[in-house]
Amino acid sequence: MQTTATTPLETRGLSGRRRAWHTVVRAAMYLSAAFTCALALGLIGYILWRGVPGLSWEFLTTQESILKGTDGILPAIQNTIYVILVTLVIVLPLGVGAAVYLTEYATNRRLTETIEFATETLAGIPSILYALVGMLVFCQFCNLGTTLLAGSLTLVIMTLPTIIRTTQESLKAVPAGYREGAAGLGAGRWHMIRTIVLPCALDGIVTGCILAVGRIVGESAVLIFTAGMSTSMQNFFGNGGLVKSSGATLTVALYVYAKERYKYDNAFSVAVVLLVLTLLINLAAKAAGKRAKRKEER
Amino acid sequence: MRLIFTVCGFIAIAFVLLISVYLILSGLPAIKEVGLFEFLFGTRWDSTNKTDPAYGILPFILTSVWGTCGAIVLGVPVGILTAVFLARVAPPKLAAAVRPAVDLLAGIPSVVYGLVGMMVLVPAIKDIFDLKAGDSLLAAILVLAVMILPSIISVSETALKAVPKEYTEGSLALGATELETSFKVILPAARSGVAASVVLGVGRAIGEAMAILMVAGNSPNMPGLFKSVKFLTTAIASEMSYASVGSLQRNALYSIGLVLFVFIMLINVLLNMILKKDKE
């Protein structure tokens, strides 16, 4: 059925006006689609072309050294991993807990709708406002200063809607029969959630985590203002390390290289790393999503 | 256990309240000091001027509005046409190859878009239009258009695919061609989903900061296609790092945040209305 759209037979016998409409609309459509494809290929190709030559094992595994005149993004990679881990550790229980409350406990429809509206609102707030609030609340009010911890806490608020929404979807997909069966065998609600409902929804929760990681990796505005822009090595395990260290994640390092140090080749190399990460995250999310779906069908 | 889960459930509401209260509390002092009218409609922003500072954010508001409109005008038609192509016309294999590319575009961090815009678009604009500098509203519009494209495509495509098959069959049986069916029956039938994708694009365009910070030039001019401009978002981002705590300059930045927040809330309400209508 879809192939007939391209056969010239389609417009045979139509009035001139209708045929002209077909020509114009079809041309516009093909042009747009071709433009989108060209854009994607062009962007990716250009970034690879500019960035790959500067990539080396050394660039990825050392820190920059003024003495040797070499650059390395190991600190940025470490900071990124640190922010991802801390954010996930905090946001996961909160988000999953909220989703469990919404699907398993909440009985008041009004209240559920209010919470869902709040979640949607959080999802729509732009990152620069999170940056402002994170700075006011965590850096100044809680006196954390510009640290990776303050950045992670801000990102917790930002990624919460993602976790809540995906977990909620997968909890809703757990068949009612499972719950009834568990209840019929005498399981309490918490026991049922712990042993039946959550394990069944695990793939959905994993998908949510992957999406959240994607958001954290891509975030820059929040981290510039709450976590700092230093590209040198942090001593995570030294004096007050985990709480007090601050520094740039990969996106922030890219910004610093491009906008403040005019080291464009380094910026493009970081862009290649980010591109690869994005691709991996997309693939992982798709794989996890597929697994969750297969489970639902079973 | 019930108590713990209830607390978790309320945390989203708590966060929204926290953000609203903080933005309002920290945004109001500067507005009070400058005067609401003067703040919103003043055309001069000169926060670092020691003798005669001015805090009018009309240039930022207009730039944000123009930038978003420009991005929508360029991005939406291309996005919707591509979505129709992917959902209805493209052979399945081609669509399956294009979709991951669109997903990748959606996932690329905004600073990467900013970097490419800075290195490719800005010099190109400078050469083509023979300007002193290519950092301009035009560059920002182009970057934003590219950035909203993937979300418009994927949301619209999902909406188009959700239209029941009977619509296609009925339309074809009545003598419409495939193309006419796609554009005159299916697209209107999916209009609320498509509208949602556009509103989502508006939200993303108006809230974007880092990418356009790198290409827009960041001078507080009234908007002009080839002028160096500041958006609401970039006004905050560009001065935040050096405005000292407690100064009027910094408070004014919070006030800009409050104005941006109001814009975003309006867009959210609009989006919710569209989606709710869709459900009915």
C-alpha cells in the first residue's frame, strides 16, 4: 500500500489542479525528508571529521598538563561518572517511590492528577531555571558551594519526572491478575510490591535510568553554575573530597574549550565522545524498552 | 511503608513549589526596585554601567519571541513533512534507517549544536551577508530550528501512526490518492498530536540557553536579524557568573528568570489543554 505512493499511476486521470497539488506537496515532502537526512549525516560527519584526529588513548586517560603542553579529559570523564552515580542513587528511590505511590497506593484521583501535573511541569522547566534555583538552594542556602554534589542534587530535581513517568508506565503494565493472585495468597501490600510488582517492572525502571543518564550527560547549563568549570583533576578521596570537589563534566569541558580557551580541536574531540555516548545511550534505551515490551506481551 | 511512599509521591509537588517560591521570592525585589513597567518595557539594559545603570528587558523578551517564532517557522514545516514521509510514504527499511538518526539528533547535547553553529554557521553568515561578525539572531534561529526538528518529527510521527487504519481505507475507497489521504485526512486527524509537538518545540526553543549563548553574540540590542542579541535565557547565563551576590544586577537576573518561568508555565498550560482535548 505504501509503495503505490511513488508510482506515477497514482495521479493518472486526475484534473490538472489535483496533479499540480501532488507535484508540489510531494516535492516539498521529499525535500524536507532529504534535508533532515542530510542534516543528520552532515552534522555527524562534520563532528567526526573535526574531532576524531584529536582523539587518542592519551587524550581520554590523562589530565591536561601545562608543563608537557598536552590536553586530556580524564577529569571531565570522572566528573561525569560521579554526577551520574550520585544523581541516580538519590533520584531512583524518590522517583520509583513516587511512581509506586501513584499506581499502588493513591486513591484520590484529584491528588494523583495534581502530582502528575507537577511532574509534567518539572519536565517542562528549562535547564537555565534549574541552574538558578540550584544555585540559590543548594550552593547558597544549603551552603554546599559550587560543587559536583550541588550539581547532582539539582539534576535530581531535573531527572525526577523522567524516572517517575517511565516507572509509572511499567507499573501500570503489570497485569492485575498478579496483584490479585498475591493478595489472594495472603501477601500484604508492601510484600506484594516488593516481590511481585517491582521485579516485573524492572525493565521499565532500567529504561528510565538510561533516559535519565542521557539527560545528565547532555546537560550543561545547570552544571556550569552549580558544579563549576575547572578541568583539572579532583582528589575525590582526599580532604572532604566527595562532598567538596567541583569540576567540569564533559559538556561543560566542551564549552570551556570552545568559548574560553579557543581550543576548538579539543572541543570537537569532546563532541565525538559525547556523540558516541549519546548513540550508546539511545541503543541501550531501545534494547531495554524492547525487553520491557516483550515481557508485557508474554 | 505507606508513609514513605506517600512522601515520595508528594516530592514532585514539593519541588514545583520550591522552584516557584524561590523564583518569585528572589525575582520580586529587583522588579520592585526598578518598577514593573520600567523592567518589562524598558528598552535599555546596561547592568554594568556604574553611573547610569538601566534594567529594561524588553530587548530580551522580544529577542526570545522572535527567535522562537523564527525557529518554529523554519523547523515546523520541515519537521511535519518529514514526519509524514516517515510515517506514511517511506519504504519501511528507509524509515527504519532514518529514525535512529533522528533519535541521535534529539540526544545530541546542546553545547555540541552550539559548537557546530559557532564554527560553521557563524562564519558562513558573516561571509554570505558581508557582516563584521556572524554572531546574530539569524544564527541563533537556525541553531534553534535544527534543535527542535527531531522532537517535532518524532512526536508528530507517533501521532500520525496512531490514526486508525479505517481512515486510510475509507479515504482511499472514496477515490482520494495516497498522498491526498496522508495530507488531507490523516494529518488533520492527528492534529492535536502535531500541535503538541509544536508547543513542545516552542518550549524547547524558548528555554534553550547554552547553544544560543555560543552563537548569538550576547549584546543587549533590540532584535534584528543580523544584530548581536541576547535572549532571556542567555541574559541570565552570560551575566550570572560575575554578578555579585546581593547586587541589583544579580537580583535583576533572578527577575528575568521569573519572567521566563511565567512564559514556560503559560506554554505548559497550553500543552496540557491540547493533550487533555486529545484524550477526550
